[in-house]
Amino acid sequence: MGLELLTDRAAELFEKCFGHAPRWVAAAPGRVNLIGEHTDYNHGFVLPMAIDRYTVAAGDRASGSGITLHSLTAGETASFPARPPMRRGAPAWSNYVRGVVHGFQQRGKIGGFNAVIDSEIPLCGGLAGSAALEVATATLLEAMMRLPLEPQAKAELCQRAEHDFAGVPCGIMDQFTAILAQEGHALLLDCRDCGATPVRLSDPSVTVLIINTNVRHRLAGGEYARRRAQCEAAARALGVASLREVRFADLDAAHERLDPVTFRRVRHVVTENDRTLLAARALQARQWEMAGQLMYQSHASLREDYEVSCAELDVVVEIAQKLGTGGGVWGCRMTGAGFGGCAVGLVRTEAVKTIRREIEEQFERRTGGHAAIFSTRPAAGARLYSRRAPNLAFELCPSAPWPNPARPESEPGVLG
Ligand code: GLA
């Protein structure tokens, strides 16, 4: 549908629901992680990019002290008071908004407001739809309540909302990407100091393919928290602040001190950090085959050592690997938390049609399921539109007063 239509649709519905045009529409993208999985909460490296699918929140201040949200995606309305203390409540999706409002309440007075929420990000696909909702809400609140936040503070506020109101102890990757992403670039994030380095990915002969297995495993939430706890326990046992401090050369010594399962978790994180840095360099140098090999290695490590893949994701990666570079596929791996959701492929643009058909057919034959496949390109992070008068068109607002903390491309940073 595209961001413009999505914005118009949300604005129109707002007018229908609340009797006047909204003053603002905030938009935040989903993301796909190219490599660097389950490393963010270990203060490691990740290499995500925003996808060209957004969640939008059309909103305006309300005269009363209540918050009313209408979600087009869920087909539901949520109403709750704006005054603190903010509590969790039904419907479940409203908790992402409640959590963000709670974060702003720590910084100033939040009055009542109305909003219509719409999204093109597939639900539960591991494409960070929840972070997009948090960041769109935060972007709207920054404007409505005149409380602008620096990017890192904004990402942390949204991450806290997810921890405290949705009960998911996620890392910072998704929220950061939704805020900082740049068109035509992936983002190499150092999750220890929140440093971001854009990595150009705009060669028209290369396409990023997202393959949604449409599988959602119920265990995902608990298993994610368990992995995180295992990593933190391993860091304590090894006497380091986080697994980021463990080097490949330290693995032999770690083997002696950890039980076999914990050791495998650590090995994944340590080797994944190395792979992520190598992949960023490979993308920058347009060494697609090298980047693709690292993606396959990442998948194997997530499957064997971290144990967060599932049969359907493994089937997608197997099909892709069999098609190989000759069939136009450089690399493929599961993306996001795992246990279902999506795989990401780095493929030759001219072969996209055939690759899609092959994966769809073979996936159905082997699993009986339907894989939803779409191509995407690196999109821009959160943005805000406003209109000066109800009859005027929405205009993109100038970005926040702070400079984008992403290092300029000319400065090599960790890519040295
Ligand atoms: C989820 C979390 C992220 C990250 C990934 C795994 O998407 O929200 O913070 O941990 O899983 O890499």
C-alpha cells in the first residue's frame, strides 16, 4: 500500500471517529535483521535495516483527560485514563502504547489524546511490529506533548515499555533501528555504546527478500527470556560484564568452566559478533557471496548452538541454499527472535521471481504450509507529518533538533 496511503487512511478514519482531522501522523518502520541475532542483549553487534513497511499513528490532543485509541489492524478500540499511574490492561496491543505513555509521564505531564493506529507490518512475523508501534507512539507524543527525546533516550524508553508493559525482556535493536534507520543503508549497531554506523545497501542488482513461514510458536516468549538469562548467568560465571567481552580465543577456557548447553549459547554469541562485523565489511565492499556465506553460518549457529530455529525456518534456508548462487541466492537465515516467523535472503534482483516461486512451491510440498514472500529495501526510520490547517496536506516535519548519532559513512568507525 505504501506509507502515503497508510497515512491518509489513518487520518481519514481519525476524522470519522473523532469528528475532526488529526494534527499529526507519526510513522515508524518494521525491521529485518541481516545478521547479529541474539547479540543485542549481550552488548554485541547487530546489522539490521528498516523495511519499507510502517506502522502509523494519527493523533491529536483531546480536551478531556482520557486516551482513546482505535486500531485498524486489530479492529478494536481501547480507552484508559491519561493520569498516572499507567497500568497494563486490555486489549493486549494497547500495552505497547500504555508503556510508552508511562515513559513520558516520568518526564512531564501527559494530557488526554486520541489516536488511530494502522500498520502494514505482518503481525507476529519477527519484523518488530511491536517496536514500530512503540516508536510511532513515542514520535507522536514527542510532538503532541512537546517533549522531544534524544534518539538513545527514546529507544530506551520504548524498550522499557516492552519490558514492563508487554513482559518481553528484549534488547535495543528493534527500537533503535525504527528510530535511526537510513534509506539505502543497513545499520551496524554496537549495542554496548549504542554507536551506529550506516552500511550502504542500495545496489539495485541486490534485493533483500523476506520469507514469512507463518509459523508462530507459543513457547517463543518464555524461551527468549530463558536464553537471555542463560547468557547473563554465563557472563557472571566467566567474570565478565557481558558476553561481548568474551573473545573467540577465550572459548577453550570457557568450555572448561561452563556446562555444555551454556557453552553452546556462549559460542553462538561470540562467533555471531565476529560474523556480524565481517558481514558489515562484506556488504560495504559489495562482496555479496561472502555476506551470504556468513548468513548461512549464522543460521547454523542459531539452529545448533542457540536452538532458536524451527523445522519450517530450516526448510526455507535449505531450499535457498540448494538454489545457491547459481540460482541467484547469496545467503539466507532466520531473522528475529526465532521459533517461527521470518527468514531473510540476500538475492540477485533479476532472479527474484524464480526464487519466490521455487521457495513457495518447495516449502508447500515439504511442510504443507504457505510461505508469504516479499522483497524490501532499506527504508528510513521514524518520521512525523503534520498539517498547519485541516484542509492542507500533511507535510514531513523537520527531524528532531539533535543530530543523527549515526556516524557519517566517511568515518570508518568499527568498520575501519
Ligand atoms: C527480538 C528482540 C531483539 C533481539 C532479537 C534477537 O527481536 O526484540 O531485541 O534480541 O529478538 O536478535
